[in-house]
Amino acid sequence: MNRLSVDDKVELARGMVSAMSGNASFLNPNPALTTVLAAATDLENAIIAARDGGKSKTALMHAKAVVLDNIVTRLGLYVEATANGDASVILSSGANTWHIKSAPQVPAAPTNINAITAKAEGSILLNWDAVKGARVYVIEQLDDAGTIQASRLATPVGDGGITQVAANWHQVAIITKSKLALNGLVSGNRYAFRIYCVGAGGYGNYSIPVVVKVL
């Protein structure tokens, strides 16, 4: 996004919204396509307003461009995590795929996951060792870990594809950093968290889950 002109940013965002609307490969875009389209429209209006060269209007245009940059970047992370290294799926989103000079490697499972209760009620901090080749980390949460047997927590991804499990794991974040703050949890509940990476070669295996009781 940093290399694009403001007009090209709007064009890319609108193109991704158009390509992903009704696309069976992307059922739950994050951020929502309406959010992407609204940010693109805001920047487009700011571009038009800044054509008279006013400093305040130009500054507003740049601010709107930063907002759109962040939103489209987050959408790109969602596309990459969902596509599992399939260039055709990435291209179907309206985004550009990357050029791979050598055989892509599947990243390893994250290790040394720590779940630390924060000072604020209902909050925890997760951190883990950075994984070589990981483009993004996907964090999943189990809300009632106290009723789930430990053997059911550690289900591997396996063979480059996520295995569906009986336990009610749900995705809470797709991020590029190896740490995450979570808020709004229920005090006194036990939660489990597991993480997997997505790299150029696809999905890695799940980490060993970590269980924490929230203060």
C-alpha cells in the first residue's frame, strides 16, 4: 500500500470489495467489505476536496489514506490466511499474489506460549516465540476449557489443512506480531488458546494449547 498513489489505493480497495463480494472462498471477510468500501469512499472524497491545494484538506487526505492502508492491510492478512498459499484464491480476491523464487516452506507450530493475567479484570496477555517463515499468526480460543479433556485440546492441523474438531474453538485474531492482548473475558472462567501460522507454503500445525483462568 505504501507504494501506491492515493488514487491507486482507492482503486485497489474497490477492486477487492468487488472481487470478494459473493466470492465463496471468502465467506466472512475481516474487516467487513462495507468497512473497506466506506474507507475507500472517504479517501476518494478527501482526494477531490484536496485538489484546491489547501493544507488542511491535504492533511486530511493523507490521514484518510492511512486509515485505508490499515484496513486493506488487515483484509490482505485475512485473504492470505484463508487462501492457504493458493495463488488462484488470492488473485480471486482482487489482490496480488507474491513471487516465490524457491519452494515455499510451511512454518512450524508456535512454541513457548505464555498466557499472563493482566491487571485489568477480564484481560490476559498472550505471547510466544516468533516463528521463521510465518506471515501471520491465527489465534483460536476455547471459552469453557474447564469442561474439556486435555486430550481433546491438542488436535493437529495436519497435511496443510485445518482439521475440524468437536470442541468449540473459534478464531479471535489474525496478526503479524507474536503477542496479543485480549479483553472482555469473563472473570473466573478458564479459557484455552492455541495458535497456528500461515506462511508461503500454507498452514502450519497448531501449537500445544495453553489454559488460563481469568482474574
